[in-house]
Amino acid sequence: MNATSKTRVAVNGYGVIGKRVADAVARQEDMELAGVSDINADWRSRMVTQKGFRLYSAASEHNDAMRDSGLDVTGALDDLLSVAEIVVDCTPKHVAARNVEIYREKGIKFIVQGGEKHAVTGHSFVAEASYESALDRDSTRVVSCNTTSIVRTLTALKPAGLLHRARGTLLRRATDPWESHLGGIMNTLVPEPEIPSHQGPDARSVDPELDVITMAVKVPETLAHLHYWAVQLTRPAEKEEVLEAFRSSSRIALIRMADGLTAINTVKELMADLGRPHDNLYEVALWSDMLKVEGDELFYGYMVDNQAIVIPETIDAIRALVGKVRDPKESIAKTNAALGIGAVTQALGGQ
């Protein structure tokens, strides 16, 4: 493959993350979607071919059922991997860990999602923090939605010399919206049974220098997660200095309650009005007018779209592993432009 050719990407699993990754890959000028593999023979797989993507069966035992349902199945997973340079595994939690052996046997680079353990790849990815250490690797793990938000926001404070330690409380959505008829919680709150919750240690798998502790509780809604953070700064600072640090990240969108964005549903409605596919909020939506600085203490809150925030990270992870784009800023700019990241700030007149 020459340096100017498009990277051929396979997506294994066409669920909440997989369908968004497939769409995002198709929007990149330096990538080509080789195909999508799945095991479902229902409307989800029909969307693959309706969008013009090649559909493959992820497991041979599902071939007949998929074809019998009228799906145009190009081949099996082995066939897809043979025409791809890298595979993004978006299968359910723990399934990817089993698929890894297939990928290693085929000698294909691969990316897993945050539901898998750090040990599966030995590397955890957030573009603004660990792009360069991922260059030319055989694999990486794009961390979970909440961990991605934690690393993004705390990483933004580091270059300004402001970050000492951070303590966060996470209000976690009960389940993905499309599965809310199958399960979740109602009329209760479910605390995560241990402090720290797993997100803090997971953030340190990306950046071991972070002094971060998290607590989490599951709440009866499905739109997004909500975070509250108390950060001890290295020194007293002014609010504007902190906001400027957050503005240094293109993937943090400063929003204001004064603009009517008073709850997570209103932010999702803004994404719909912006024409984002699936109403995706790729950025961390951080309330600038809620943010408070008291001496060397910083307090703020933000929203995390659990279905969308990892999508730009996954695109950057593809570039890092393939190694054609060496500069993280260049990859981030390419991804942002293709996905329209930055539109939130523009729509609000700059924050």
C-alpha cells in the first residue's frame, strides 16, 4: 500500500458504536470502509447495505440466516479481514477479547473499545493524550466514553500548569436509548459499589500521571452522562484562565445555561438542529457559566454523549496505528473537519 492510498478499514459489529464508526470512516478523505460484519439478520444489518456499505457475516453459523432473510452478504469475517488494513472491533463487551486472537493470526492491526481491559492491547487511547505512543502499534484500546471525557478535560488543564489533583462524581445513564425497552432502572438510583469507580483508574491507563478519583451512580435516564468535578489547582487562578485552558481542546465545547442549554436534553436538541447524524455530541459539553474558581479550587460540570464521544477518538486511533499521519494535531484537525466538530462553538457565537 503506498503512502497516498486510502486506509481500508473493517468494522466488526454494527451496534451503537459500530454504526457510528462506519459512518465516520466513510466521511474521511484518507480512509475507505472495506465493509461491516455482524451477526444480526434484522433491520440493523439492512441499514448497512442501504447505506451502500458491504455486509459480511461475523460468524459462519449466521451466514444462512442472514442470506435467508434477504440480506446481500458479501462473505464472512475472514473475507473482510483479507481486504482490510485495520479492523475496528465494536462487538459487545468481552467478545472483542476473543476476536483478538483472530486478528493476531491474520496479522491485521486492530482497535477494541473501552469495554475491554487495558491488558488486551497494552495501550489505551485518547487522541490528545496518547496519540504519539500509539504510532505504528499493532493495536490499541479506545477507552470508554466517561474515561475519554476525563482525560480530555484534565489533559487540557495540564499545559497551563494548573492541574494538581481531581475528584469527580459521575451520574451515569442507565442504558443506551435504543435498548431502554429491554432493561435499565426506574424509580431508583444505583451506586457503583466501590470508591473509586473504575473510570479513575482507567484514565490512568492513558496518563499514569493523573491524580484522579471517581465516584459513580447509575440514574434512570438514557440520554447521556453528567459529570461534576472538584479539581485542586497547582495555584490560585482566575476563571478566564481556566476557560482558556479548556478552549485549547477542540473537543471541549463550552456551553452556557444562559443560552437555554439548561439540561442534557436541550443539548441533544441542539445537536439535532446542527444536523449531526444520530444527534451525535462528539465533544465534552462543559457549562462555562456554571464553572467556579475559589482560590486554588476549581468546580465544573459537563455532559458526555456515551454513544458519540469515542467516535473521533477511534478515527484518530486508526491513523495512529497505520502511522501515515504522525502529528496528532494533524489527525485531530482532519477528523474534526470531517465530523463537523467545532460547529457547537460556532453556533453559540464563540464562548
